[in-house]
Amino acid sequence: MDSIIVNGGKELSGVIPIAGAKNACLTLMPATLLSEEPLTLTNAPRLSDIKTMTQLLESLGAEVTSMQDGQVQAMSCHGAINHVAEYDIVRKMRASNLVLGPLLAREGQAVVSLPGGCAIGARPMDIHTNGLEAMGATIELKDGYLHAKAPMGGLKGAVIDFPFASVGATENIMMAATLAKGTTVINNAAREPEIVDLADCLRKMGAQIEGDGSPSITIQGVDRLHGATHPVVTDRIELGTYMLAPAIAGGEVELLGGRINLIEAFCEKLDTAGISVTETERGLKVARKNGRLSAVDVVTEPFPGFPTDLQAQMMALLCTAEGTSVLEEKIFENRFMHAPELIRMGANIEVNGGTATVHGVNRLKGAPVMATDLRASVSLILAGLAAEGETRVSRVYHLDRGYEQVVRKFSGVDAQIERIKDE
Ligand code: EPZ
């Protein structure tokens, strides 16, 4: 296993290119199951999760060719389809559940392993399955697998009211509805940029979709979808993560490909904390306005609210802000596991259920710490950039799932960082 060593206290300067979005690519790739013609994704991120999705799609009968050093994924699914998504692949990555809707729409049946819980929460799939049942599917849980069958003649359009704006359920139902008979309306749908990116791609494939990005999406089913080429949208979570680097360590960094409208709620909090964010021709420039950071309160919410996937990174920033910040995690029930690790670095944090109170300290101190999930791992690296001395982050395999070339990107702006093999 590898660890990452960070020596803090150095101001940063330079540029960081932002990749295509993991969470867009992971829902765009299963869309290839909806057509017999090729779907090509450009600007794809180079991540272990993308490799896992490739493995899954190949196990279902798709051909996936990775080109241009992994930034282009050419996929096609014209042959026979295997409609069983095996536990051994699904357990590695929850987003595997995004093949359920497309398989059901294309094949009329799907057997998909239930992902089970993960470090940040129980994460059930009831909103996905209730939505598909409203479209006429029958779904049964047997031996840890969801066995889903469409009615004769295929899925039917339906009006579906989500109890919560689930990202994954919106994506699964939207994909399933593209080939259903009639019209589907998803009310209280998720509005994330990744949803809009998926809808854009599906429209290029011939789907009829309106309202994506708003709380109500309407999909008019069609008989078949054709091939397309689609660029993956910029990764707003990778963007937000790297925007915090100069905020935490000082200096100035430009993020190539960044846009404020992808993360407005986050930029508003940075402004309150004393961070300036300016748009440039190529992206965003980030620096502190002046000396010390100010405390800020944060509540995570579905888009356009503050993204839960930037909560851990924001906590790392607020550890050395002047005053007390209160962070409320409203999306996942167990997403403060980075707090005890930051406390090991001298932070002053109290966690009480879904609320964390961060009392700013003057300085963090380097220490050996352990990554527990994807976003927690990068928050520890960010904290290490500001800490005195050496921070050693272990279990960084979590990081590879969602951040490409992380050591190269940080050292490209003068951070003192290296990756080592553990003895
Ligand atoms: C997506 O997960 C992202 N993953 C997550 O990013 C992100 O944190 C999350 O959306 C919220 O923004 C991908 O896109 C691959 P949800 P998803 O369905 O789709 C509950 C990262 O770090 N819920 O919106 O699984 C659920 O338990 C990852 O990149 C139900 O109760 O999120 C959770 O508490 C982590 N029943 C909440 O809703 C359901 O059927 C949000 O889940 C579905 C969800």
C-alpha cells in the first residue's frame, strides 16, 4: 500500500488543470447499454473507478476501448447482453448500480448486486427501485441481488415524486425512461451538473428530455437511441478541492477549466472566509484576500446547495480559521471520519451526530494519519499543506478512485509532496 508525505508551510503558485468529472463519467458510461451504436466520451478522467466501470460494462457484453492515455472512452454494446452485474465488481464501487435502469430498459430484465453500505452511510436504493416499480417493473431482492423485470412491452412512463433529490436515482430513472412507452416525469429530481451532463449526452443519442437542472424532469420515451460523442463536464469536486490549496497554504493558483457556476454555493463560503476567486480566460484564480481566514458555517445540501463532497476539504480549511465554524452534514449520516484524523494534527473539533464544531487554532502540526474514504483522504493532504512539519497519509488507494495524478498536480504548484510505498 502507498502513503503520501506532505511537508507543509510552503506558499503555492502556478496552474492546475481540472479533469473531467468522475461522477459524470460514471453515469455516462452505462448509457452505452441503451444503444447498439457506439458512444464515445472525451475529457474522461483517469481514475480507478473508471477502470472498475469498464470492467463492469465488459462483463455485461460491452466493448470499451480506452484511448489518448485514458481521456477518451469509446464504447459499444451491439452484441448479446449479459444482464447480471456481479457482486465481486459492484462491491468495489457503488456507482455500479447505475446499470440497473439501462439494463431494464434495453433488456427488460436486470440482476444487479445490491451494493450494501459504505463508510459514509447506509445508502439504500429504495428511491431507485420505487421509481422503476412505478414504471411497471417488478423487483425482488434475492441472495443480495436485485432481480428486476420489466412488464410485457417494456417499461411504461410514469409520474414519480422523489422523497429526496437522489442523484443516483435521478440518473437511473432518467436513463430507463428514455426507452419507455410514454412520458415519465421525475418530481423533486436531483439538479447536479452531472445530471445535466447526462441529459445532454442522452439528447445527443436521440432522447427527448426537458427540465434537467430543475426540480422536475420530463422524458418522452423513444423506440431506440443512436450513437454519439460527448465531452465529460469539468469535475466541480476536484475543482473545489484544488481551490482550497492556496486558501489553506497561501499563495495564488489558477485552476484551468474551472467555472464559478459549477460551485457557486462553495465560492460564496470561500468569499466569507476571506478567499478571493476570480474568473480568468482559462479558469479560476484563487488566493487569500489578506492574512488570516475567518470562520464560516456550512450546511451540506443537494445542488445548488453546498456539496457534501467538499465538506471534508472545507473542514480542513476551517481548522486554522479565526473563530468557531459549525458544519452540518445533511446528506450522509456518517461523514465526519476525517475529524479524528485532523484532531491528531492538533485541530480542535467536536462532533455531535451530524454537526461538527470547529474551533480555529493558530497552526496544525504534521502527524501520521489514515484515509478512510475518498474525500476524507484529500482533506488530510490539504491539512498537511498548512501544517508544521511532516504529515504522512496512509491508505491513499481511496484517493486514486477520484483524483488523477494528485502528487503531480500538487507538486506542480510547489507543494512539497511525494508518494511512497509502505514497507
Ligand atoms: C452521488 O452518490 C455521488 N456519487 C456522491 O459522491 C455524492 O456524495 C452524492 O451523489 C450526493 O451528492 C456518484 O455520483 C457516483 P444520492 P449517490 O442518491 O447517487 C439517500 C464522491 O465522493 N438515498 O443523492 O449515491 C442516501 O443514503 C461520492 O464522489 C436513499 O435513502 O447519492 C444518501 O443519504 C460519495 N435512498 C442521500 O440519499 C435511495 O434510493 C443522497 O444519496 C438513494 C439515496
